[in-house]
Amino acid sequence: MTINGLVVLAAAALAGYLARHPRVLRAQRFASGTLLGFLAAKMATSRPN
């Protein structure tokens, strides 16, 4: 229960920081999108075992 509370507090703090710094939010979204696109391309081109 304590760990879940700490995760919630950290997420709230991060959300507040990103709300005050839109450039960081844009960079985070770009990085996440790039990573997810890479993983999607990797899955699309991989062969099943």
C-alpha cells in the first residue's frame, strides 16, 4: 500500500511539472512516440519462432 501511494505522489508531481513546462511535455511525447514506433516496426518485421 505504501509503494502505491508513493507511485501516486510521484505521478502527481510529474504531471504538475509537465503542466508547467510544455516543452518538456512535448519532448517526452516525442520520445515515447519514437520508442513505440520503433517497437511497432520491430514487431511487424520479426518472424515468429
